[in-house]
Amino acid sequence: MNEAVVLAGIMAPIIGMVIELIKRTKIDNQWMPHLSVLAGIIVGLVFALATGAGLFLYGLAGMISGAAASGLYDLIANTKGGK
């Protein structure tokens, strides 16, 4: 689990850049937190395939970094209809 947290710290800036690119499109902002988590999982799986590491661990790290990049609070607030 500690490895997932370290990987999430490494991947978070990459996910942040991907999300900034997505924000410049006409996608509704309410979907950004969900897209951030999804992009994190995808980037994590790409990292896993590139390094030959475990898919679950890297997918988990990607999910954590995607949530961190968007802000976990935004994800919860948008899901519950807040803001």
C-alpha cells in the first residue's frame, strides 16, 4: 500500500496536466472530478504495462492520484449535487 501512495505522488502532476487539457474542452465541469479519477486509473494502468508491474497496484495509485488532482472534496460535492 505504501508503494501505491508513493506512485500516486509521482503520477498526480501528470494527471493534473491531463485534466487541465480536458478542462479546455467544452465538457461540463461537473464531470471533471470523475474524469480525473478515470484518467488517473488509465495513466496508472499505462505505467503498469510499461514497467511490467502489477495492474491492481498501479491502477489504485492512479485512482488515488486522480482523486488528489481533482480534489476529493469536489468529487463528493458534485456527486451529492452540491456547489
